[in-house]
Amino acid sequence: MFEKICALIAIVGGGFGSLVAWNYFSLEKWVSPDEMQQWHDKYGKIVKILGPVAVVVGLILLIISFR
């Protein structure tokens, strides 16, 4: 059960992070546009890479946990 929860957290977190990094989902409702731009400058590139990796790892863990 714990493996499934961890896998779902990785899928949701990676997906959400990817959407924010690729500007499909904006957090400007909660933070100022300047803070959002600073986040993109500082973390955007790495989250664009690690977000999809987290989703794939989460899917692999989910598949393994059902065996």
C-alpha cells in the first residue's frame, strides 16, 4: 500500500511540477508575477527535466506494486 501511495505522489508531483515549469499552469493567483519569474529562472530548467522523470518513475513503481 505504501508503494502505491509513493508512486501516486511521484506522478502527481511530477505532473504538477512539469505543468508549472512549462507555464501551462500558473501560480500567479498565489504569488506575485515577479516571484513566479524568479522561480522559473532558478528552478524551471531542472523541473522541466525532473518532472517527467518523476512521472515515469512513479508509473514504473505503480506497475511493480500491482504484481
